[in-house]
Amino acid sequence: MNTNGNPKLKTTIAALAFGCALLLAGASAAGEFTISPTSMKVWAPAQTAELTVATGARSQAVGQVRVMRWTRSGGRDVLTTTRDVVASPPVLRMAPNRETTIRLVRTSKAPVRGKECYRILVDQLPQTGGKGAQVAFTIRHSVPLCFENRG
């Protein structure tokens, strides 16, 4: 692109490049947790699943894990608190560049009828105590887990 005759265009291009660099730098710092798999299906009579959380953080990463029942009503997702599936551990304190396994267990004694779906919410909590003015975000990963009966 020839910008020789237009100094405003040079300034605009430089500002856009700088803005893109800032966005990419923020994304790499914020995206410390990686989760796998990104969805899970468990066939009855099995009652367990595992989720792997890895961190590429340069410092300790902290998170929490919650399980919500996932249904649909009127074309919208509805998440409700449940004890039918539990996650262990529910709190993550991870050293830099480590991974941990979250075990998910269906504790309900009732047999699965058709399909039961849940959302595993893994929240990466912001670190406190940084220097200077900072904006901290909680990053939430929402992983679907469905228990299904083949019959």
C-alpha cells in the first residue's frame, strides 16, 4: 500500500497496528486455562467423566469448578444448581505450566432416562495484588456433559 501522499493514512495504519498488538497481548495473558475435552458424553451405566485443565500461566492460577443442570425452555438455556453430579476438586490452585484432572461423578441413584445434560463451569479467577491500575476479569469455560441411555 502506498501511503506517501497521505500522512493521515500512515497514522491510521499505525494506530490500528498498535491496537491489534494490544488486543493480542491481552488475549495471551488472559487465556491461561485450557480445557479438554470441550464436550463429554457418557453412556449409561457409566457414571464418571474426567476433564483436564492446563495452565500456561507465569504465576499460580486459581479457579473454581461448579456443575449446573442444563435444560432448555422456550428456546433458551436454563442452568440450575444440582447435586446430581459433583466435581472434584471444586477449587483449583495450579502452579505455572501444570495440568490437573477434574473428576466428575453422577451421584444420583435414579437411572438415566433418555438424556441428562449438565454444564461444567470452570472459572479462572483474577489474581489480586498487581502493581498499578489494572482491570481483572473472571474467565468462564462452560463444558457440556451429557449422560445418555442407549435404550
